[in-house]
Amino acid sequence: MEDQIPTAAMIIGVDDSPGAAAALAWSSVATDPTRQAVCLVHVVPDLPRPPSRGIVVAEEVLTAEGAKVLERAEDQLRALGWTGRIQRRFERGSPAAVLNGLVGSSQTVVVGRRGCGGFKDLVVGSVAYDVVGKARGPVVVVPDTWVSTEHRLGQVILGVDSRTGDPALDFAFSLSARLHRTLEVVHICHYPLTPYLAGLAYLPEGGAWADDRGGQLVDQRRWLSERLAGWSAEFPDVPVEQDVTWGTPGADLVVRSSVASLIVVGTHDRGMLTHGLLGSVARTLMHHAECPVALVPAVRSVALQR
């Protein structure tokens, strides 16, 4: 029987793709080898039985190739400076189902934005989507083009709204403390919508709403300060910057991702996105963010040990 995956392990999906290489690179920066283990997981999808297109691959060939994929991933992680414990797991089945089956609420799974499978013109792979959609713990999605030397010194950005759960805040503060980074907490007030013909449209400039925009920002800044007070007391060594502004949350966070080391957003129970707006934000970030994105379920415990 394979070793039990340690509590608070970082579980990385690997498949020889650029996305997996980026996931390994981010994990080598974000984890503490003295306190965390890393588990490398390579999953081979089950082929139709009997094969539907004349594809016949011997089980021993798949197993041998899987072992080589895991060996190459471990070599890459060691070359990046990782000195801690590494487990390897070769599994058969649906990659997303296997990863979610291995990951508990106290572990983080890290995947590339797009792996080897699927169509090359897809921005986000089905595995990343499926893992996020059913995750019990935090999921970090790493862009294929992510380079640690360009982003590792950037701020950690936490996008919050009124439904962001404590686990997302805990994850963001814990990682900021570990990386010795400033935490920028961003609350972007989205412009109100009004019915317009068959759809919706943003309210135009002027009117009562425009006259009270400044007052609404004051109220939201007060709310955010109160929301963060306890966390700042618990993590006194983490510098915190607060930014409350009007804007379009998804697009604004994508712009900020160019200089960030990570963006953290919360998800709702069972991995579903909190509501329509936050769901749109999360999807936008998964497609377009230049830095890794952590999606943290609202009612689950987080994975990073302090």
C-alpha cells in the first residue's frame, strides 16, 4: 500500500507539460521543505475497454512511462532547490477525480493551467476546471508561462467581497508570512446594473448613485478594515495594504496579476463559485491572470501550515 499523503502536503499534478513544469516551479517557491512534504501525482486516463480506435497499450508500458514522468518531475523539483520529502504516485482514472480523491481539506493541490491533453488552443484545460469545481481544499492554478524570477518578489493579492470565507484570508495571510511578502487586500465595488431592454447595462454617470459613490467607498473601507483587524493581529509581521475602489473585479485583478506573486480568491461550499459575480471573476482569472491563482473553498480548512 502506498504511503499516506501527509497532512498539509502540497500535491502537484504532473504530466511533462509546460503547465506542470510551471506548477513545480511555483510549488518550490511557495512551500517550506522543513515543514511540508510534496506529493507528485501522475494520472493516466483509463482507455476504453475494448479500445475504440485501435489503441492498445500494455499496462506495463503505461506504468513504466508514468514512473519516468514522476522521476523527471522529482529531478526538476530538486533542481529548483527543493530539499524536503517527496512522494510519487502513479494512478489510473480521471485526472481530476483522482486528484480530488487524494486531496483532503488540509492539503493544497497545484495544477498547470493546461496539461498535455486536450486541444492546444484551449486556454484552461479540463483538468484544472474539474479540480477547482469539486475541490475540498485550496487549488492553485499556475499559468504555463509563469516564471518565478519575474513574479516571486511580487505582492500576494487577496480579492475579497462580502462572502469571502475565512479560509481564503487564512491562506493569503499564511502564504504572505511564509514568503515575507506584502499582502494587498483588494475589494473592488462593481458598478450597479440596471435592466436595459432584454439585458443589463451599467448605470450611466450622474444621478443619485454617482453622487454617493464617495460615501459608499468610505463605508466599504470601514467594513474591510474591520474584516481584517483580527487577521492583522494574528499575523503582525505581514504588511497589509488595503485598496477599495470602483471597477470591474475580474479585469482589474487581471491587470494587477502582472506584478503579483499570487492572487487568492474564495469559492463557496463544494467548490462552487460563491455567486455569479465572483464566479465570473474566478473564471476570468483562470483564463487571463499572469500569475498563479489560488481558489479556496469557503467552508474548508486551509492547507498551509504556519
